[in-house]
Amino acid sequence: MFKSGTKVKTIGTFTVKEVTDDYIEMDSWEKGAEESVSKYESLGFAELNVDGSEKDFDGFQKGDFFKFDGAYSVIESNELFTKLEVEGKELYFPNHKLQEVG
């Protein structure tokens, strides 16, 4: 669990698992080929094609792939998931794919 207000960064690539009016649930996904790693070095987040190439952001829709490279504030956390604020949206991530930053 992470304390509210703590800054964390994500590890790996994610797919949108569920979208509701209140939140968006992210699920971990494999990153893909090594040559795509250089695309993940900027801060912020990017929507990805299945092959790891970046595409224009068209919102969070079930099945979309994303890479998050910033440090985000924890809204709330439990034993399994943590809710983060990302660009004004509330996104849930599995705790094992988050790392606290100083």
C-alpha cells in the first residue's frame, strides 16, 4: 500500500481493463521488443499500438495500450490496487507495477 499524496512511477506497459464514469482500471501488459524501449524515455504518457509504436491519444478505451513515464500522486491505495491522478483522470494500477519515488 502507498500513502495518499506519495509520488509513484509505473513499471511497464498497461492496457485499459475497465472504464467507468468514476475511474479507469489499468492492467499490466508486456512491453514488447527491445527496440521499442527508446520510445518510453520521455515524461508523461503515450498511447501505444500493439507493437509498441506510439499513436495519437484518443482517450482511454477498453483494450488500449499505454506507457506512463511521469511521477504521479497517489489518491488512495489498498492491498492490491492504487488510484493515481494522471492528467486529471483517476486511474487504478496494480501495486506490483508501481514504485515509490522521492
